[in-house]
Amino acid sequence: MWYIEKHNENYQVGWRVSDILYQKKTPYQNLAIVEFAEFGRALILDDAVQTTVKDEFVYHEMLVHPAAFTHKSPRRALIIGGGDGGTLREVLKHKTIEKVDLVEIDEEVVKASKEFLPSLSESFNDPRVEVIIDDGIRYVKKIKNYYDLIFVDASDPVGPAVVLYSEEFYRSLFDALTADGIAAVQSESPNFYPDIFVKIVTTLRDIFPKVNVALAPVPSYISGFFAFTVASKVYNPKEITPSITFSTKYYNEEIHKACFALPNFILDMLKIR
Ligand code: SAM
């Protein structure tokens, strides 16, 4: 059986499915856990592949570590979305972290990931973690000057995630961060979704003093580059050298230096050359 992920009228990607492990229509979205022949187990929400066990490390390490190492000593972190647990696993590797709150709108994603994606969801039992089932924008609007780090690990801007791409939401992130806080925002594919990518980055640039885009190839996300925006109040990620004391599969010191280098067509998209 083949699963066809259709990106637009002209482009679709086919994955051979070895097994369908779980399917559920939740109050928010259609959820499926499947076994792909090439990429292993995967979480699919509303017909979009969210993560696969074969390449999730690239996305989760790159969402977390460039921002987390840029902060000198982060203690409190918030994850918005991220119900599979992959971002959580990476945040908890930072030993200064005392507390991580994960705000996920759909508790069925957390439940299914705990059951079928143990390599991602292994950290939900860590005593530093609190899972809050709520809408990310509703939650973050109530918080002021509290988190050192906020990670936006949202699905694409359809359905419940639309609000997580608004200016109002990004302003709430700024207010919820401490005076030297940093937000890292999943920023889509500049090749396939240039409008969404540019809107995320330019909106964050209007709000945060230091905004840098990191790129990494995440093979299961369409193809080509995937973008992560680091929006910081004080520290500049380009000026730090991380000293990494734990194991990673993608991120390292050289990647930290290189990931913020942008090709000319992306600089042009962002009007920064
Ligand atoms: N890594 C993925 C990607 O880029 O495709 C995204 C990970 S997926 C686990 C994102 C999660 O965001 C989903 O579990 C979804 O339920 C959650 N989500 C969507 N809208 C949300 C909202 N408004 N508040 C909190 N979580 C939300």
C-alpha cells in the first residue's frame, strides 16, 4: 500500500506503508501512526507527515540546541505543540533545565506517541516535565516574564495550528519570555512554502531584536531545506560556541556555526542583502 502526501497540484510524495498501527479521528485532527518501509514509524496528522523515527533527530535537535546553547543558563522552558515528545527529549538534555511545560492541544497525540513512538516519547516521565492540554496561544497569553526558552513545535498552518502563526501569538511569546529569553520557531520549507517562511521571519523581526534563521535538511519534510528561526532578546546565536556535553546525532559545534549561513536566494526572500 502507498501513502501519497500531496503538497500542491503539481507535487506529491509517495511512501510505501508496511503497516497501519493506529488511526483515530480526534476532536482536532485525523491522527495516524504508520510504519513506512523506508522511514520506519511515523506520526501523520491531517494527511501531513509530522515526524518519522528515521530522521526526527535532525528536526528536534535543530529546533532545540541552537537556541538552548545560545542562552547562558536556561532554567525554565516551554514547548508549544510537540506532543510526540521529540523536542522535549532534546530540551531535557540541557542540565540547567529545572522545568519544562509542554502545551499540546490534542491529548490523543501524546497518548499515541507514548504507545507507538517510544524513542520520541521516552522523556514524558521525567519529573521536570508538566504536560498541559490546552491551546498554545490561550496558554501563553496568560504568562509574563517567566520562561527562558520557548519552542514552537507546531504543525503546518492548517486547523488548530493556524493561530500559532499569528503576530498576536509571537507578541505573546515575547511577553512570556524573561528579559534575556529566546524563542525557537519551526519555520517551514523556504523552497515549498516561501510565503509562510517569510511571514514567520519578518513578523518575528518586528518584535525581537535579534532574529536568525537556521537551516537543516529534514529528508521527510518534502525535500531540501527546512527552517528554524531563533528569536532572541539579548544573545546572538551567531556569537556563541556551544560546549556540548551530551550525545547528538546531527547538531555539533561546526553545525552551530554553519547553520545560520543563508544562501543568497533566501537572503533575497528576507530582503537582508
Ligand atoms: N514536527 C512537526 C512538523 O513540523 O510537522 C510538528 C510536530 S506535531 C507533534 C505538532 C503538534 O502541534 C501536534 O501534535 C498538534 O496537535 C499541536 N498543535 C496544533 N495546534 C496547536 C495549538 N493551537 N496549541 C497547542 N498545540 C497545537
